[in-house]
Amino acid sequence: MSCMPELTLGLVTNAMDNEALLEAVRGRLLAGIRPKRLVVFGTRARGDARPDSDLDLMVVADLGGSLAERSRAVRAHLLDLP
């Protein structure tokens, strides 16, 4: 199993509240790469995120390739979030 380090994703949006954003990310990653575990940390996990806060996410998944390739594989599923 490859353990991908945490990704600070640039998922800043005014169109989605915290719960909607987390559910959208979860659904896309579960359908796309079927991670073993998703861990949200930082301001969104604590519940004190501002509208301009990013989403800090650790993804653990069986993905091959380099760190850059694994990162691209994860991010590819999240590019068109509003």
C-alpha cells in the first residue's frame, strides 16, 4: 500500500458549505480511486474554517507511481468542483 502524504488541496469555494464540500470530495474519491482512508485535518476538521480556507486532506490508497503521479491521480477527480 502506498501512503500518500497529506495534500493541501486548493478547494476554496463560496458555492459550497463545509459539509457539502467534504461530501463532494469524499464521493468523488471513493468512486474514482477507492482510498483505504481519508483524513480531513486543519480548520475544516476543527470547524473554524473561513470562506477562503482550503481543505487539508490525507489520502491513503493503493496507487502506484511516484508521489507526483499519485498526487495527480487524486487531484484529477477534484478539478471541477465549484
